[in-house]
Amino acid sequence: MPDAVMRIAGESDRSLPKKIAFNVKRLTDANCPAGKDRVFIWDANCPGLALMVTGFGAKSFYFYRKVAGRPQRVRIGAFPDVSIEIARKQVAKMNGEVAQGVNPATERKRIAKTATLGELFDRWKEEKKSELRPRTYETDKSRFETCLAEWSSRTIGSIGVEDVLGLHARLGKKRGRTTANRAVQLLKRLLYFGKVQPNPCSDVELYRETSRARFLQRAELPRLIDAIDAEPDATMKDFFLLALYTGQRRSNVLSMRWADIDLENRLWVVPSDSSKSHQPIDVPLTPPAMEILKRRREAADEDAAFVLPSYGKHGHLTEPKEAWKRICERAKLKDFHIHDLRRTFASYMAMSGASLALVGKSLGHSSTEVTKVYARFAVDAVRESAERGMAAMESAIAEARAKEAGK
């Protein structure tokens, strides 16, 4: 096995660090000695794993070891975008390939030249599963199957710009512009993964997208509540009401755990591994939400894990689409999605005078840009408040003048 630092031709590594046990602080602090273009530092806990640090400060993980007597090197990904844990898993996998007589570097070159898109996607799924959030991973799988599967048998080198432009246009007409954009973005990531250069997706101009701002109008709210109340599936009924009364994402409400709920303090903490921002979200529970949760807690088994349990493999409710379709038909609502319950919650917060910062915090937004869609409602609330203040001022003036005139 090589020393802790890989020698670069013509250079000595005597002054460079020895093999170290990788951790975030050590790798963050690592730097390239002055006068050198790059340096490789080896992980003491994972044979074959190295970190390359360039003179410009860029850091990337590599797999490096001799295969059949010849040194082989495969880039894994940039640090810290790729974690130490994931890098170790990838290297362990490649070490396993070597043990089975497969050269990881040669295999990747073969993929870049002759692999089909289907083969590339299978390899991408295998390597990315540990890196992506489960929902993102499942979404990408579904998008490939519905939008890109027709190209599964095509070699990746045969996919050109005109092909991608045609696919983008067809999907835009058949499945909508947003779906067409996401399909091209997935294809672009796959071809980068397969080291296809130039990437034919880079020259495709995506459709312009507008933020969706659908929420329940005042006349629609009672219709929806009545339609939900008429839903025969009690668990589905409670799911939709909790989604409306908490403003949280569908996936988080579906997988809500009793362990994350503090009924005494009326607080639900969405854990970081379930939130889109990868940060825990403190969700204050409103009285209507509390009423549902207390009722379900009293009816649930003592060791129940999920608020909305199901007999499926996940243990909790997973697919509310059919129930939602029934509810929207009863409520006579058109173009209203489950995610619009979240928008409704946020819109009425803004209309009541809540600041955008508070609206964003309640939704778990990591960026104020995402919350700006509700700015108009916040302005409307301020305007109404200002108009009430002006009316009170004018009333006071009129009252004072009346008194003065009566003297």
C-alpha cells in the first residue's frame, strides 16, 4: 500500500503528513504545501481512500491502489459535498470489485464509451443510494422510468443535442414543462456521472417556470373542510387536516412519529434527517392539530410508532392520492394539489400579518427566496391594518371637530 501521501513525479513527500484517520476537522484544515500543485493524504481507517488537496484549496476523494501490479486511480467526489462515510463506502465497494477481478478504473472507462443509458442508471442508483435522501432517490427512479426509459438501450455516447432537444419538447407537451425540465436535469447528471463530454444537455434551454401560488380562497375553505369530514377513511381524513393545520410537507406529515411530538408543550419537531433543509423544524401545534393528535394518541397502542399507521412495509400511511381525488370532487375544487394545503396555511399566516421571516420559519424554509411568494399577502395585511388605523384617525378627528362645533 502506498505511503500516507502519494508521491508526485519528481517530488519528495518527506515533509508531508503521514497516514491519518480521516475526520471532518482534519480534512477541513488540510492544505497543500507551498510550491506544490497538489498532495494526496491517505485514510488510516480505509485502505485505498485518499484525499487530494490542490494548491488552490480544492479537495476531492479518490480511490487509489494497485490492480494487477499497476496503480489505478478513480475520483469519488469533492469534499465536503461527499462525506467521509460515503467515500469510505464507495472505496470499500471498489475494493470488493478488485477482489472479484474487476478493475474499477477500467470499468468506468468502459461505461463512458459503451454503456447504455439503462446500465449507467443502474450503476448510478447503486452508488448514489447512500448519498441521496430516500424521497429524492425514489423521485429520480420514477422520473427515469416515466421519462427516460425509452432510451435505456441507447449507448450514452450516441445521445446528441438534437436528441435531447426533441425529448424535452415531447415531454413538455405530454407531461408539462416542469416535468420536462426535471427529466433533462436528471439526464444531465447521469451523463456527467458517465463522464460524457461534451454533455449534450448543457446546450438545452429549459422552459421558464413560475412559482405556483394556489391556495384556498375564503369561499373554498368550508367546502374543503366539509368534504374532508365526509371522507370515510378516518386515517386519511386526519392526514389532510393535519397537513392543513400544521403547514408541513406531505412526506413529513405522513411519517409523523409519536416520539417527535410533545403534547404537553404543543410542539412537533420534524427531525433533520426528514426535513428538506436537513435541519430540525420546530412546529408549534395549533389547537385543531392538538385535538386530532390527542384523540389519536388515546386510541393508539402504547408502543405505536407512527401517528398515521398503516399495514404497509413503511408502517405508516404513504399514498393519499385516491382519497384526495374523492375529496376534491366532493368539494368541487379544481387544480388544487395536496401541497396547496401547505400554501394555504402559509398564505393565511401572511394575511393575518405574520412577517415573511415567521412564515418561512413555520414552513422550515432555509432561504427567504422561497417565502417571497407570500409577500403580497403580508403587504395586504399591513395595508388593511394601516387603513383601520387611518379610519380610526379620521374618526377621532371627526369626533373632535363635532365636539368643537357643539361648544
